[in-house]
Amino acid sequence: MDLQESVRKQNGILWRVYKHVIKTTAGKTSNLVFSPALINVILSLIAAYKSPGATEEQILSLLKASSTDELNAVSSQIVTTVLADSTASGGPMISTANGFWIEKSLCCVEQSFENLLETSYKAAFKQVDFRTKVEFDPSLTKDSDFHLLDGTKVPVPFMSGDFFSYHLDVYPGFKVLSLSYRKGRCDGRTFSMQIYLPDEKDGLPAMLEMLASTPEDEDTPSYRADIGELKIPRFKFGYHFEATEALKSLGLSLPLERIFHKSCIQVDEVGTEAAAAAADVRVGACGPAEKKYDFVADHPFLFLVKEWRSGVVLFLGQVLDPSMH
């Protein structure tokens, strides 16, 4: 099994799931963060449970998998490789935790399913702690205005700097800043946060619509650019929602009454700290840029945290108002 190819197919529903989460929760008017990787793991668990009905076939079709064995193998590799803790070697700290609760009066759980939970699905998203390769200088953090979607402004602390090690890709209508995280010794994984910033201050909805409507196998034209002014707001918030309706809106007949999902994230001068719990590879030609592009995230934007070798998206979210915690 090719982990990268399997993850690439699962990521094909990334923006669709995001749109449905916004539609079925309070995401239209608030900051939001959730874990696509954890959602996929939960769906794989449900398929492995083999409940009555067409749920298994629906999930296999949605995640473009050939069998539940493939889903179990993908989840197992994500748990043992992508989410492995590398603090001992100076890399990111990652620990995880899933829960699967079944009402005792409903049924008995087969031993084979219990074994599967303890092996392939033994990890959980409890905490992910990353530090960027080049930390922002706290002395350069200054308050500035952040423009909200309703046209008003709020003052928030902005981190700033001019770092050659950060990557900026320019697309039609938006820019993507990639902030790489430190790697552990002998660690082949590469984590980064990407910030998707629309050119227009009220351009977040249009950018999301474009991302969600672009076929997964279609490359959006872009090019690598040098960074001029760099300003990113500090933000810290949590988000919890019942994922059942969002998943049902994707065409799934779920056997579970409720699926709860909760995530939180903090981005400051040192790096990113994120946590979650639950019951698009970069493209474009490299070369000398004709000019420098400012990246001033002073209006609503999207972000994601990704491991590039596997393609696993750990966290995805939006910042509508950095002053809201």
C-alpha cells in the first residue's frame, strides 16, 4: 500500500468537508479549527465496525479506498509514523487519543473489532506542539488593525519579520505562506503550517469556493515569490462541534447518533500548539522572482498544518477574528 497515494485520495474531500462543517455549525461567523486526519480516522473506524446498511460502501467510495483493510492500514501508518513523538530527537511533540463508545444495550462488540481498536487505532490527537525553524522576534510584535468581514476593525498583536527561509506561493486571487517547523534528528517527516490569504479583505468566501470546486488532480497555476513585509496575527482559540450532520451532508448514512469533535490551536512567536479529540501538494516553479510580495494577514484567512512526506493534513481552520479566544 502506498501511504502517500492513499492519503492523496482521502484529501480529495478536504475542502468539501470544510464547507459542510461551516454550513452545519457556527463556522460562518466564528474562528474554526478541526482535524481532517482525525475525521478520516473516525470514518475508517465506522467502516471497520461493519454496521448494518450501506455505510461501509459509502465510506469506501467517499475516501476512494478499495477495502476496509486499506483504510485500517492507512490509519495504522498515520498513527505509527506521521504522529510519532520525536521530542527526544528535538522534533515535534505529538500524542493522540480516539474514543469509540457503544451503548451496552445495543449490541456486543466482537473481539476482532476490539483488537483492531487496540492496534491500528491505538493513538489519539491530544497535543501537537511545533516550533518554527526561525522564531518571530517578540520585540517586533505590535498591535495593528485586523479587518473583519463586516467591514469593522479590531486591534490585535501582529508578529512581523523578514525571513528568507519561509516560502510564499502566489496564486490568482490569493497567496500561500508556508512556515516550516523544526525537524528532529534522523526524522524524515516535514511539518509546516500554510496560511491561505485572499488578496481582497473580504475575499475568504470566494477563495474557499474556488478551492472546493477545483478538481483534486488539477494544478492551480502559481509561482514562488520573495517575501517583502511579513505580518501575521497571534491567535488562540478552540472549536467544538457535532460532526454528524456535516458527514451526513456528504451522503453518508451513519449508524452513530452523534460524533463529537473538538480542536484548539495557538500560534505565537515560538510556533504552533494544537490539539484535537473526537468520539494539495505545493506546486509552482522555483526561480528568481521579479518582485517581492508583502504578506500582511490583516483580514480573514485559512490555515492548515500538514506533514508533507505523507500528505496528511493534521489541522485545518479559519481565522475571522484573532481577538476572539
